[in-house]
Amino acid sequence: MNEIAEFVALVLPAMVPFVLAAQGTVLSGRAGVFNVSQEGLMVLGAAVGFLVSYSVGSNAVGVFVAAAVAGLFGLILGVMTTNWRLDQFIVGLALYFAALGLASLLYRVAVGTTLEPPLIPTLESYPIPLLSKIPYLGEMFFDHDLLVYTAFVLSGLLFWFMYRTNAGLRFRACGENPRSADSLGVNVARTRIVASVLGASLVGVAGAYLPMVYTGTFTEGMVAGRGWLVIALAFLGGWRPQYILAGAAFFAGMEVLALRAQVAGIGIPHQFVLMLPYIATLVVMMFAFRWARQPRFLGQNYDRESRLAG
Amino acid sequence: MSQSAPRLSMRGIVKEFGPVRALDRAELEVAPREIHGLLGGNGAGKTTLMNVLYGLYRADAGTIAIDGAEVVIASPKDAIDAGVGMVHQSFLQIDSYTVTENIVLGTKLPGPAWRLDLSDPREQVAELSSRFGLHVDPEAIVEDLPVGVRQRVEILKALYRGVGTLILDEPTTNLTPGEVDELFRSMRTMVDEGLSVILITHKIRETMAACDRMTVMRDGRRIATVRREETDAEALAAIMVGRDIDEGVPEAAVIATGVVEDLENVADVVESAEPLRPDPVDSGAVRIEDLRVRNDHGVEAVRGLSLSMSRGEILGVAGVAGNGQVEFAEAVAGVRQPESGRVSIRGTDLVGRPTREWLAAKVAYVPEDRDGDGVLPTMTVAENLVLGSQRSADIRRGGLIDWKAARQKAAEAIATYSIRANGPNALAGDLSGGNIQRVILARAFAHEPSLLILHNPTRGLDLRSTQFVYEQVHAATAAGCSVLLLSEDLDELVALSDRLVTIYNGEFVGEWARGAVDQVAVGQSMAGVGVER
């Protein structure tokens, strides 16, 4: 029992980057903007978040600046694909490289190469009064840092917004059939740009979380492919916030498991465990057709005067 | 017509797509409480004009006034605010939403912003639905609904927004005759309740049945606006086709101008267009023996068909859709591998041979699904025309395609076949239906086919384009091409075919020689009357 509680308590923080980045991906995607620059944006978010909290001395400020910088990349993606109708995949890929380069550059300029890398304090945990005192459950769910709670609350809000409000109805319409949405007076371009900015911001926060929770330092490889996994996670979760949570739990669980396998030295190579999320995604995409539905106009730009689409 | 200001007045509307002038100072005036027909051929500018009115296209010049007040319509939102609603040919619906969700999308709703409450709108939709006779279940998911019902959803969308002017773009194309009557009744109810309805169509019979007045458009201009009582089908047809022959109009149109007796009757169109052609000779130019083909679901759809055709013969195949026509056409065209049987053209057995050999045997196929199977919509007209002749010596240089020559040829085809397009580099998907068919025909005829397979070649085409297709078919037969014509239009089949067979459940069930066709008997045969099981 104790071991399970310990495992769950480790999995929850490990879920945060997945949840935040994947919900950001879903947020953009449901409006029709398919962002593929997550990996880069997470590295950039990590670098910016780290450097700002190091120089200002506040993790909160670091998180916000990381969100703003990643949001700027989202703005570029949004404007380039909706106003100029450039290919979403190509722009996303370019932004991935740009963000990656910018992250290393910023760190080199600000820190340089040192034998003793600078450290920031990791996030404190905020045990929730009363709830955290419940045996086992308290340790598992109610004794974490603020971003853990935020990630979950945010997922709930996103679900509510998309499925339980009139604005959400209009919002999803932009990804399902932009021509229809446009013909009914929905501002497709604005919706998509806003979604792209907010979605990218969340991805940035997901990146900033990494140096703040694990090591307190920044390294270029610290995102370690999570950004690419997040794209798989969006598909695995059928682009629906509620299932993203479940998928993130699975991905984070595998990550923790792989780490343990490495430490404990059990028979299974940890690389194999790390492969499992990808294989799971493929399996789901192959067999669960109804489940694996995606916004119909995901990644497709909308041109009002073209007869081709819609 | 009435003393008050017109409901809608469009003046001097110009819209250009590159060098093509789609609307050339177009005019339209619609009175309150009237059903106004907007009539014209493919590419006459009807839909373009209405897209301008609905804010989907931005006009280069011109003014729009509604109820006497000038309005600026730059987006569909402006149009909705001005009380204009439009039902498009392809429905603009979110497939995964319910009927009610589709209808309320984009509107303000009662209740707090943070809570979506659809109970009131649902009642409203039900109320509108019964008031206008547009029956639909407000809770149904749209993608599960048949076309006729989805169209009602589209109309309800406009009515829910309280439109004063409703545009219907070719609404009857996919409806059954019964549904068409229902639609026309609903339109009358709308007019009785104070709306104005604009009906875009190229079917003269429809406007005569449903409209109070009609405006005829041609080449992006208004030719005439007439009241129903003051005109008849013949006069409208004459205006629509255009008696005057301006430059660029194909010969088919010249011939069509002589046809005014009854333009709804395809047979007459053909009769007047029929050139002298040699009697069919050389029986056995095309031989099909015991052909068996499975459909996509693995069911045997063609069950042992045999036939023999001579050079220059047109063989008509009549049948209700879904009796194996698609599979038969595809197998004979070499697109679908048959289970068994032989297809031989001028002595060459082709079943099982690679596509290259089918092309070398000069088989050309004009499929039923133009947009899906006929062209590559995201490629240019020139590229589409090259398909299949990429190995032709005319457009090759050093093992590569000589695009300059290909574009040159495309430009020639655009002129010869009167394709309305922005030159060889226009995207095929941007063309209208009639023009896409012209591209497909141009490509088919470029092969100088010895077997031409046509499947519903004139469906959805206007008179001039239909006429054009018939002309081309006759030109091909005169050159010795055998034509296999599969169609659901019996008039067309009777008029064109040298021999008519009926297909039912994958088998030929009747045969008639030209001039001996009993339409009643053909109809019964198509329906499987007299066939066992």
C-alpha cells in the first residue's frame, strides 16, 4: 500500500508537463491549428523559466514569462497559418528549430559554460488542509506543488469550456468545419490565433515546470522528447481534455516506471519501458477508430474564397 | 410589382477571379414576399452573385440595398445582420453536432455565458420545424441524417436567425420528387410569412413551378427579369442559352440555339444536334465475355455480363443506381480487377494487364464521381490534362515531361472545350462542375479513344454543357469510337443509343434496338419486373 501511494505521489508531478502541454495542444487543435513545435517550445519554456526565476528569484515570475514567450511563438504560428495560410506543419517545424536554438542561445549568453551550474529552488509543496491528512490518499493526491493542482483544475475548465458553453460550441466549430463556422458569423481567424497563443503558452509552462520540479538546473536535453510524446498523447486522447488526463497518467506512469527500472536494475531495459507509450498510441490509432477521432479540419488552413475546402 | 422598396437590390456588381470576370455589372432586384428564380447555366455567375450577397466573396464594385437602405456586406456576419440567409449546395454543417447545436451555432443564447442551455432553442427549432413543414428531430446528430433532412436543417438555420431574404442554391439536386414538392410548399409558407426567397437553379421547369419572377443570368450579367405569367419554358430557355452567338461560345451552343420547342426534353436536343454518322461496322470491336466483378464489400455486383459492340456504336445501359453499373464501368475501364471474364478491344485481351496496356488500347473512362475520381482537385488544369498521356511523345523531352508543351496543349484544350478557367495553371478544384466535366472530356478525347465509357456524363450539367457532351460523343463515334453509356437519364439513353440494354442486379435483363424502345417496358425491366428473385 505504501509503495503504491509513493508511486502515485511520484506520478502526479510527472503528469504535469504532459497534461499542460497536451491540453495546450488540444486547445490549439480543436480550433484547427495543429502545433508541432511542442518539443522546442518546452525547451524554450524550460530555459526562459529557469533563467527568469534565477535572476528574479521567483519561480512564479519565471512561469509567467515562459508562458508569454511561448505564447509569442503561438502568435507567429497563428498569424502565419491563418492570415498568410502557410502550411501548418512546415511553420511548426521551423518554430521548433527556432525555439530550440533560442533556448540554447539564451542560456549560453546568460550563464555561459560553467563547472557549477546555477541552481534555482524547486517548487514547494502546498499540502491542502484536511485533505492531505487522509491516510494514503492525502499523500497521493493532496500534497503537491501548485502547478499540479493547476494542471488538473485547468483540464476541468477546458472540458467545461469546450463542451458546456456556447463559446465552446463556436470554438470547436472552427476545427470541425471552419467554412460552416464562418458562414454563421464566427470569426475563424481570430479564434484560431487566440487558441494558438493560449495553447503555446501552456506548452511553455509545461517546459518551465521541468527545471522547477526535478533538478533545479537547466540542461538542453531535459525535455527528452516529451514534446513529441505530447502530440501522440493528443491523438491518444482523441483531442478531448478528459481523456488527455488518463493518457497523461499512463505516459507519466511509464516514465516513473522506467526510472525505477533503471535504478532497481530489474531485467527489463528501461528503454523498452519508454517505448510503451508510443506503441500504445499506435495501437489505439489502429484499432479504436471511433475513439481516435480528431477535429476534421485539424491542421488545414481556411480560405474563404477557395472552393477546395469545406 | 409593389409600391414599397424592393426587399433586395443589387446594382453593378463586379467580381473578378484573376483574369476571369465572373460577374460583369450584374443586377438583381427581389420584391418583398416573392419567390425569385435566379436562372442560368453553369458558370453564368448565379452562385457567385449570391456569394457576394452573403459576404463570402468580396465584390470589386457595385452596391447592395436591402429594404431601400444601402448596406455593406463584407462577411457572412454582416449578411446575417442584414437579414440574409443562404443554403449552400454543399451543406455547411458540423457533422458531429446535433441539429440544434448546428442551428444555434454563432448566435447569442439565453442564460449565463458559462453554461450552455439548449432547452429553449430546442423548443424554438421544433416550433419552426412544424410551422414551416420542415420536419426534423432537433436532437439527431447531423451526420446520421439523409441529405433531404440535412437540407431542412440548413433552412432552419436561416429561419432561426429571423432572415428576411433566404437564398437557396440548387436545392433540388439531391432531393426526391416528393421532397421537392415539400420544399416548394415550405417556400410558399415562408413567403406567406413575409420572407423573400431566391431560388438558384438551372432547371427551367422548377422556376416555372415555384417562382413568382425570375432573373436570367448569362456570362456574369443579368439578361432579363420576367414574371412567370408573362413567360413560358421555351422563351426562358431561349434567353438562357442566348440566341446571339458571341465569341468563344462553342459550336454546341450554336446548335442549341435552334432548340426551343421543349428544352426540358433531352431527346429533342439530341435529335437536333445529331450529325450524320456512318452505320456501325466491324461488329466485335469491343467484346466482353461473362464478366464477373465484386464490389468494395466483396459482394458480386456484376454477375456474368457479356456484350459485343461495333465501331462507332453507342450502347446505352439503363438501370437504377446501385445495380452494378459502377463496378461494370470500372472493370471495363480497367480500373477494377474483375473476378473472371474477358474484356477485349479490337482483338486485344486486357483483363489482368497493366494500366499502361489499357491506355495503349485506347480505353477512356469518364467516371460518375467527377470530383472524386475524375480530377485531382488540388492540381492544375494542365496537370490534370496530362494524366494518362504522360508517356505521349508530344509532351516529352529527354525522358521528362515537357511542361511548356503540356501547358500549351492545355491552353488549346481550354479554348477548344470552352473551359472557363484562369488558364492552364488554375486548380481543377476551383472550377465549377460543368467545367470539371469539360476537363475530363478533353482528357478522354485527347487519347482518341476506341472505347469510351461514360457514366452519368451530363448529370448536374446545364443545357449548353449537356449539348456539348453530346456533340463530343457524336464526334467520337464518327471517328469509329465505341461508346458505352451508363446513365440514369432515360431520355438521354433513348436519344443517344444505337442499342439499349437494361441492367438489374448485375445482369442484363432486356435489350432494345434504336427506334424500337418502349419506355414503359424499359422502366419495368430496370425495376426488375419479370426477373426472378
